[in-house]
Amino acid sequence: MKYAKTLLFALLLSAPGCALTSKAEPLSVRYFTPKWEVAPRAPDRASADGPRLRLGRISSSSHLRHPIVYRSSEVEVAMYDDRRWTEKPEEYVRRALARALFEERPLVQAVSGGGPALDIELLAFDEVHRKDGRAARITLHYAVQDDRTVLDAQSMTVDVEVRGDTDDPENMAAAMGAALHDIAERLASRVASRLTTASPGEAQAIAAP
């Protein structure tokens, strides 16, 4: 009886022991940066008395961090275990907007003082799985406001189809880069137009189209 109990105990230990003592394959994590290739545009240099704008707070939804997010429906998101962005998505948005606003358009970048500020909330930086393929999606909400008034506010979404092998994460990163460029250009054009046509200190909100 004692021998039987000892044998049973040894068998119970040996089954999970194999899994516990064996070395699992290490997770190989790959890191990606959204890149894009576009024709360079001639910068429209700002004059000293041009419209001033401060690039304010850029925040993002709590699930948008280094892991790459994908969605297969409008209500469910998940994250890849082995795919990461090299930086938080909001940092890519900040650099893309700074270039589009202040290097390519006649806006003066203000770093302090009064005047309008542009605040951004990044809502989606996702790989979207569809029946007919995959797309990179960026959604953000922006507000241009001064100390008293919201001059302009709107949400924007850009989808760019993933070209080539949709299972290749490099193709997805390229599509995300194109989406990032597209939404930065659209937002910069809108903000520059609003600030150029608005009179200084304008007190009323500018209606969205």
C-alpha cells in the first residue's frame, strides 16, 4: 500500500513537472515604426507676424501604448503579443503634426504665452481586419482653443489599405505611416485655414463644415 501511494505521488509529480522544468521557446518580439514615402512639398515659411499656434497636450486612449492593437469589429480590440511600436503612438502624432504645421505651413510655433493652442486626443491607432483585407486606422479628436473660446473642434478618421501581403507587419507599418501622414496633412490644412481667416482675438466659435 505504501509502495502504491509512493508510485501514484511520483506519477502526479512527473506530469506537470515536464512542463514546469522544460524551457519554453522565448517570445521573439518585433518592433516597428510607421514609415511612409511621399513627394516632398515646398514649405510655406511663416513670417514673424503670422498666425501663432501652440501645440498643446496630445493624449491617447489608455489601450494605445507600445503593443500594436488590432480589431476585427467595431466593438472589440486586441493586442499582438510579439509586435510593438518603437514609441507610443501619440509621439508619432506629435512629430507628424509639428512638421505639417510649422515646417510646411506659415504658422508660428508658440511655446508660451497666450493665443490659440491645439490639443489632440488619439482614439485609434489600429490595424483593422476586414473580410476583404486589412487597413491601418487613425482616429483623433482635436480642439483649437484660446483662453476663452473653442475656435474649432472635430473628430477625424483616416483608413489606409494594407498593400501586398496583409499578414506582413512591415506592410501594415507602411500603411500606418501613410495614414499618419494623411491625417496630419488634413488637420494642419484645416487649422492653418481657420487661423489665417480668423481675426485676432475672435470671440465666436468657427463652425465645422
